[in-house]
Amino acid sequence: MKLEGWALFLILFVALSLLGIFIVKLVLRLARGVYSKTRTRLDDYAVKALSTPLQLAAVIIAAHISLHFVSLKPSFAKVIQDTLFVLIVLLVVLAINNLFKSIIQWLHETSANKEFVRRFAPILEIGEKLFVWTAGLMIVMKRFNYDISSLVVSMGVGSLAIGLAAQDTLSNIIAGLTILLDQPFKVGDRIKLESGEFGDVLEIGLRSTKIKTVENYVLVIPNSLLVKSKVLNFYLPESRTVGRVSVGVSYGEDPEKVRSVLVKSALEVDEVLRQPEPSAFFTEFGDFSLNFLLVFHVDDPKKVFSTANKIRDRILENFRREGIDIPFPIQTIYLRRENESQN
């Protein structure tokens, strides 16, 4: 190609590139005026993510158009065309990646289930990149007449082998995804498992859920086991929780007076809710005592045990002040002499 041809190519390339970049910026500015009136910020992030790839695409398109006005050797022209094709595919892949990152960022800011987004966003990003880059690679290989059928088969066999080898891990990950979507509990909730253990949820991970028990140790449960068992959540449908205190008094005590003292003792503890009010019930005639049950409410399940302890302290003090007796277990034993039994 002569020097005049190169000069014409450069002039056209620069002019068309500047024109293309100007058009892209103009369109984005007009779009910015439109999406600025919307309530969501997703369109803001999308336009920002596409700004650089679109400008680079304008430059590549300018080079492609400029090549039509100069004469090149067929072999050299093919190399340039293939190079431009690869660059276009690369820009498309980068644009999709940027768009996906924008969606993840938007979900971080607006999603009601931020824990789900925080946990699974890295996995979603890795999966998206793997899929998009693989698709881009296959498109480029097909452009250069490579047989991609064997590659597809190999990827399928490899994916099957990985899936079988990591079956338990995948099962736990899917179960963790189910927990985050269904939300039977969340971090901070106090739950009781079907096996009897209970405690506060520390973390809902990809493979397992960590629970801090009342004994102050951490219980790690695989998510696949957790979704198959019954779980009692003390925070659903609300955090208000019922507490109970049982006490027995002597048979000679007045039940009405005992109930009054029990309710008074509960109301002397600040953690006890005034609405609904504490209630005391005469439950049964015991072997050596009249048994009563005090029912109270607290606003947090984690306060039940400490509040019940404070109420017992108040009950003991008030019983002593009011002269109400708490009996000891009593058994009466009758002895009979052997000679008397013979007579």
C-alpha cells in the first residue's frame, strides 16, 4: 500500500473515531437526562458500565470502516479483520461483566435480603465470568474454524465429574441458598433444633450454618441437614416471648394471695412487659405442695432465662415478707414391730 493510502487510512480512522466517540457521549448524555428522572439507580450504573466499552467499540468500528477505503493484500486484510473481530468479542465480554457488576452493586444497595447478596454475589460473579468468557472463547475459535464440539463434550464430561465429586458440597450450597431465600431464620435469631440444641445464629455460610449455644460454644451444622430438620425460631412471628416460673407453696396458704404475690414479683422486674400483663395460675395439687405457674412476657427471647432468674429472686423475697411458706418434700414412714405384726 502506498504512503497516500496510509495517510487516507489514518485520516479516516481518526475522523471516524472522534465522530463515533462524540456520538456515544452524546447518546449517553441524553440517556443520563432520561434516567436521572427515574427512582432506581440501576440505569445509572448500567450507563456508567457501558460508557468505556461503547467508546472503544466506536474506535474499532472506525478502523473497520477505514480499511474499506484502502487497498490491502488479502492475507494482511484478513489478519486485520480477524484482529478486529477478536477485539469486538472482547469488548462484548467486558461490557457484560461490567453490567453484571453494576447489577450486583445495585442489589447490595437495594435488596431487602442483603445477607443473601453478600454471601452469594462472589459465586454468581465467578459463574457469570466463567460462562461469558467460555462463550467468547468458543465464538473466537469458531471464527478461526476450530472444532468446538470436542471442547463442548469435554466440558460436559468435566462438569459431570466435578459435580459427582463435589456432590455433598453442592448439596450444602444449594441448601444454603434455600435458607437465604426462604429465610426461616436469619443471623441473630435464636433457634431450637429438632435434636434439642438451641442458640443464636452466628453465620449462614455457603456450606454450613454456625450457631452459638447458650453454653457459649459454636455448633456447626451442614446446610443440607438443616433444611431437612424441624427448626423452632423464637423470633417468628415476633420477638416477644413467653417465660414461665413454677413454684409450690404449703397447703395452708391462700391461693389468691399467692397469685397476687407472684404477679407483683414479676412486675418488679424491669424486663417483664406490662402488656400483656403477667398471669399466675393454680395448676395442681402436688404431693406436698400447691403448685402455681407464673407466665410473663419479654421483648427478646434472649432475656427469658435472666428475667426468670430475677423473678425467682423477687418471689423468694416477697414470700418471706408475706409469710408464705415453700415446703420441703415430706415423706411419712410407718414402722411396725415384728411381734406386734404376729399378734
